[in-house]
Amino acid sequence: MRKISFLLLFACITLPTIFSQARVKTGIEVLKSNNFEILHNKKVGLITNQTGVDLKLQSTIDILHKAPEVNLIALYGPEHGVRGDHTAGEHVAFYTDEKTGIPVYSLYGKTRKPTKEMLKGIDVLVYDIQDIGVRSYTYISTMGYAMEAAAENDIEFVVLDRPNPLGGKKIEGPLVEEGFFSMVSAYPVPYIYGLTCGELAMLFKNEKLLNTEKTCKLTVIRMKGWKRKMKFKDTGLEWVLSSPHIPNAETAAYYPATGIMGELGVISEGVGYTLPFQLYAAEWIDPQLMANAMNDLNLDGVLFRPITFKPYYGKWKAKELNGVQIHIIDQDKLNLMELQFRFMEVHHNLYPEIDVYALSENRHMMFDKVTGSSKIRENFFKNYHFSDIENIMNKDVEKFRELSKKYYLYK
């Protein structure tokens, strides 16, 4: 009897503790604690995906659907769909969510911006998606386009805020230039922008970056407990893969260090293997030679080790690739975006016969869209020298840092 009583007491103490370890309450938790007050007596549309969850990993879709105070009538899915069951780049048509019976409208097909018909009957649009703090990751583009549509249709827009996994201090890369706006660079912000999605939404609105003359009726449901110095591991929150190749929060720091180069399709960045975005590899590379050369750069906050592997799927499936695994030791000391250009410079010195630029000719337009300009491509590939683009990469950082401070919701 005493053993049973002890076990019951232990369970009562430990089970709630699992959920109290989180030091941060996201926007959905705060919304719940306020009894969904801002949504009362309104028809609600929800923009979300698999990352929209509470501390118990319950979907925001299901939370709002079950709440008697909330009338959830439509769902809107970004890239990968509202429950994350679609692959990267897959265009998803209109469908019905099997669990709730609620109609789902795709915002990653022919329609990137909600239409008037898609918003029919909606009083308020709620946005709850975990992004990774990088401009080319399409979720913030979806948010901005939806804000424009909400403004044009006189609909309220509510952002349930979530942490920036890179923290709130890291800013890297130039602003997007005219002529290079796209789904992967929809608004003129740096490649790494150092804001939460709620702060970014405020900047979009108040700096008049939205492509509409009407004003968005924006409300941000702030987190509790988040600090700008926090990386995701500091929040105590569980990470839900934000896309198939960002399986954990640590991968978010590798994406901006390899993803731009990955667009060229000449050197593998690890997609197709168990270390997505954490590698530089190709069939012709001598892994030890490359590891030595990269470590000889003495870059703060990163180390490299030789690696040989065979991807399980994708362009290089079953081919033996050689190169280096990136080990980010301290991302605060490292310029993440710069790293891939440092690698391509070293690679060019070791393998001058492999012309990455010529081999990637059909991918240059996408490369420019991701970097937000043609200047980085035009200047770097003349001589494969990072020094030729360093000023371009850094020219907007401090100015944007000062501008963005106006929208800080957290210290």
C-alpha cells in the first residue's frame, strides 16, 4: 500500500513538472491563459502548420477547434501544409482537414496570398508558425502576404509569437533589392533578421513594407519569459521539425551557413543524408585535405572534420561523397552566412578545374533570389574571393539593427 501511495505521489509531482520545465510561454499558451478573449464572437481563420503546438505538443488547430469560445472556420497552410505532411516545394491544392472537417486553403500553390474568396466570412486571421529566423525560409513570406490580404479585406490579424531559434541579436546579410523579391525574399530585411515573427510583423506594418495602401489591424500575443540572448535550447520548449530538413533546433543555425550554396546544386549541403545543411561534400573532394584547409582559416566558433558518406535520396543518392562536417561551436562568434563563401573560396583554391559557377548556370536566378541581389553572385564568382563581397554582405546590418530596435517586444 505504501509503495502504491508513493508511486501515486511521485506521479503527481513529476508529470506536471515535465510541462513546467519550459522557461518560455509561447503566444498560444498566453492566448489560452487569457481564455481566447481576443477571438470571442469572431469567425476565425488559422494560418499554421505542425509547429503550431502548445507545451503538451497539442496542435493549435485542435486547441482552437475544441475551445467553446472560438469559432474556427478555415485553415490556411504554408509550404508543407497545415499538419506538415507535404514535402518541400510541393504545391498543395485545397482540401479538408480530416481530423476537424475544416476546409484548408493552400498558401503555397498557385495562390501565395489569400484571396477574397478564401477569406469569405473571416473576422480575424491568426498566425501560429515556428520559423528559423532566416529570410529565405518561406513562412515569413506567407505571414506578410496574409497580412496584406487581411488589410485589404478589413480583417484583424493576430500573431501568436514564438522564439527566434537563432536568438534576437544575430543579424547578417544585405536587404533584398528591387527586382529580386520572391517567395524566398519577399520583404526588404536582412538574410538573418534577429526578430521574432511578432516583431517582424510589427516592422512590416509600421515601416510600410506591406504591398498594400491599407493598414493591417495587427495584434501580437507576446510570449512570456523569452529573452533576446536565448537560443532555442534555452527556452525549455520542445522543437517540432519546422520542415523535413530542419529536424531539430540546432539545424536552424546550419541552414544559413550552407543553404545559399546548396541552391547551386554542385556541392552537397547534406540534404539527402542524416545531416541536412551540416556538410560540404562532393565526389572529387579529399576530405582530410579539405578539413585541414578549412580549419586553417581559424574562424571563430566553428570546426570541421573529414567525412565520407552516401546520401539516401536526392540528386546524389548512393554516390560516395567526401567533404567536411561543420561543427558550430559558438554561433554568436561566427558569421553563418559567410561560411559557405569561405568554403567555396577554399574549394576553388584546391580544385580550380571545378568551376562551380559554370556548372550551376541554370541555378543562378534562384541563387540571386535567395541572396536578394545579383551583386553577390557577380562579385564573388569573378575571383572566388570572399573579400570581394564582404562589404556587400555587411552594408545593411547596423542600419537594420537600429531600425529593428523600435519593434523589440523583449529585452
